[in-house]
Amino acid sequence: MRYFPEEVVEHIFGFLTSHRDRNAVSLVCKAWYRVERLSRRSVFVGNCYAVRPERVAARFPRLTSLRVKGKPHFADFNLVPPDWGGNAAPWIEEAARSCPALLELRLKRMVVTDESLELLARSFPNFQSLVLISCEGFSTNGLAAIATHCRYLRELDLQENEVEDRGPQWLSCFPDSCTSLISLNFACLKGEVNPATLERLVARCPNLQTIRLNRSVTVESLAKIVERAPQLRDLGTGSFAVDLRSEACHKLMNALRKCKSIRSLSGFWDARSQCRTVIYPICANLTGLNLSYGPLIQCSELTFLIRHCWKLRRLWILDSIGDRGLAVVAESCKDLQELRVFPVDIYGAGSPFVTEEGLVAVSSGCPKLHSLLYFCHQMTNAALITIAKNCPNFTRFRLCILDPKKPDPITGQPLDEGFGAIVQSCKNLRRLSMSGLLTDQVFLYIGMYAERLEMLSIAFAGDSDKGMVYVLNGCKNLRKLEIRDCPFGDGALLQDVKKYETMRSLWMSSCDVTLGGCKSLAQKMPGLNVEVMHEDEGSGKTQENTSDRDKVEKMYVYRTLAGPRDDAPDFVWTL
């Protein structure tokens, strides 16, 4: 194949959609490296500090799609100190200098400023897609710049961001000539939007497939939007505080009856018992339903909806549904592939909640289930063993017991055998999060059986350094390891330091690792960035006046080609 013309090789490379596969073929020979370099259009950077932006731009001069992740995953749980970093500005500035053909930018857990959004909007006349997930630092002024200058925008997707509201006028910045929108998601915005402006924008975008509205959008406005966009496939409803006697409610019901293409529903912030009457006409076609933002919806209402959504493949719900509600899920949703059950506090101590019984029921009735996020009050080994037998196709299994050290409530034993059954039966498991009373034994099982595991997140588990060593020695495909409040120390950290060269990152907080252990790791592995964080900024603590025997609060280790970063705040020590 090395004798084929480069045009033929480039055509063949076009069938390689995996970044990992393309990276592999680029190592075969210089000719393939050159072809892959010039033909790569999409680049994913899993850690914004693992490589410098200018190196990425030089390596792939023709890229049109860039995805970058910033802060560690534990930032989602407020464990990463504020102002840690993850600035998007260097990436956007380098793209503006070196990547004139950029069409798509996706950023996750990064700090994005209005100035950066303004630069992005002005630098790429053909820009089409901006996706920001769990980002912060910008306001609706930055969104106004995107709306004003990106005249061919197809997608604006804002998920779980912290956005400063500076008025509802940003939507009016879309010019009258903007008819290209396919996806618009501003559900995370807290401020008001101009309903008339929004309705006009929807009306002039005939190809709009996804629209997810924020809580300020009323049923009156929602009815007009749905009426103007019967082609919608994904709808986020906004407030959805319906009154069945109102004219707006009747208009919405009539409009939804004409929406034959809707497959996914979300929103429902203020929805109550009347919501089932309104959305009943489209329930039978739904494959995705997200009710995790609707704490006011009663359990009876939830179960009624689910009974009529028999095509569901993805369901996000609150634990107020209870075990009985999950039994209804098991009876009604035989094709369910993804389930997320989140905790809710609005009902107080007497609220219904989910236990191992609900999850066992779902696993029995939904054999296609392969992705799970489940917050519950208790779990048993017997239940986990049953779940492993019923659903051996899990690729993601994330189970959070709200009392993180709670044992099996029936036997009083640790949950080692139950999670051991999960990793032994689920051969394709890629991501695992565990809680409950767990000893070193469960980590032995993980190291022995979780051959394809890529991400492990653990807390309040283990007895000694052996637990962490079992995982590092056994999980050959491990890329991310996140540990908090576990008794793992320098012995585990330094047992096999070369393992970190094959991983993307290691996070440890509130463990038994010392500053001396971190320094030793940094000395042995100069290709890693070893960052130590402390949050008592006013104490005057420095590396020089801190003993090597002192335990570190938080440590973040990641592979890098860029060396120590130059934007680390004072409370982050790069060793």
C-alpha cells in the first residue's frame, strides 16, 4: 500500500473515523504521516494543557473541527479550586491565526470570555457550530457577537454553562438573513429572552431540528414556536407551567399533534400534573425523555408518561419516581439503552426513593441497557450480581450510594462481590464509578477482569495501597483515574510510574499522598505535569516552607508535550 498514490491513500484514510485509528496509521511511515496530517479535518484534545495550541495548528493545518477539554472531571463536583485554569483564549487565538477554515468548535469545562467569543465570531466567516459544555466566564454579550457575525451558523449548543445575563437582546442579533440554524440550545441561560424575537428566528429557519428553551419561555411562546416548526425532532419545553383551560394550552396541544418527527423531550421546569395531557399525542414516538429538571411532576404523572413512551431508548429521571415507578419503566421500555436517575430534595425526608429493587427490575425488563447513572439510598451484592447477569452489555456503569460507605444492608458485608460481578460479566465496560463500603478486594477484581476499562472514579473506598496498585497493574487500557478520600499513599503512587505515560490523567484528593511523593514522581517522569493544589491562599504556604512529609490536598497528574503551564495560579504548584 505504500506504493499507492497519496490521493488514493487519502481516500482510504477518509474511512477512518476514529482519532485513535488515524493516530496509528500516521506512525506507519513518513508518507502516511504526511497524508494523514494534511487530510485530518477533526482534532480532539482531551486536556488543554497536554499540548500547545500552536503545535496542534502546525500539525493539522487544514482542520475544520476542534474539540478541547479543560478542567478535570471532578470540577463537576466542585472539587477543582476556583480559578484553577482551563482558559480557552490561547486555543481560539491560535485558531484565528492558523486555522482559517475552522467550522466547528466544542469546548468543555473551560473558561471562555466574551472577548474570545468576539474573536471567534470575527475570524471565521463560514463558522457553523459552537458547542460549550460546563463552561464559564462569558455573558450574553459574547453570544450576541456569535449571533451577529456567524451568518452561516448551524448549531449553537449551550449545555450546563454559567452565563452572565446582560439582557434578552442577544437573540435579536441574529440577522434576518440567518436561516441556517439546525440546532439551538440555550436551556442553561437564566435570564429572560424576547419571545417575539425567538419566534421570528424559529420561523425563518426551516431546517431547525433541535431547540431547547430556558425556563423563561412560557407555554404561550412555546405554542407559537412549535406551530412554526413542525419538523422538530428534539424539543426542550421551557417552563411548561400549563393550564389546561387556557387558549395557549389548546394551541400547544394542537401544534404538538402535527409534530410527527419529535423524538426527544426535555425541560419541564415548572410542569405539574397537567403535563401528561399535553404531550400524550407524541409519547408513542419518543426515544429520549429527560424529566430530571421537573421536580414538581408527581410520581403518578411520571409513570403515566412512561407507560406510553414504549420506544424509549434514553431516560433521565429523578429518584422521586421510586422503585414502583422503575418497575413501570421495566414493563414499558424494553428497548431502553441509557438510564440516569438523579437525586431530588424538594419532597423532603418523606419522599419516595429508589433502592436496589428498582434497578434490579429495570435490568430484568431492559436487557439492552448499556449506560447507567444511578443515585440510590442502598445497594446489595445480590442485586449487583443479578444486574450483571441481566445486562452484560454495560459500557458505562456509574452507581452512587448517597451514604458513600454504606455496606450491603442485608448481610452487612462490603459490596466487593457485587461490583466484582459487574466487571467480570460486562466485558465491554469502559467507564466505572462506584460507592458504598468497598475494600481492596474489589480493586483486585477490577484489575483482573476490567480489561477494556478506560475511566475509573472512586471515593471512600479501599484499605491500603494494594487497592490502587491492583488497578494500575491490571487495567491495561486505563486512561483516566479519579480518586478521592481513599487511603492510598506514596507507595501506590510510585509503584509503577511508567503506567502514567499511557494514561491521560490521574486525580487524587484527600488521600495519603505527600508532597515528597509528588516531587519524587515529577523527578522520575519529566514528561508528566505533576500539580499540587491547596486552597488556603491567605496562609502564605509555599513549596519552600512546606515539609515533604505533609499530605497534599489535591494532586493532578497528566501527560504533556507542552511542559509546565504558564498560567498556573499561586495555589497550584507545578513540581
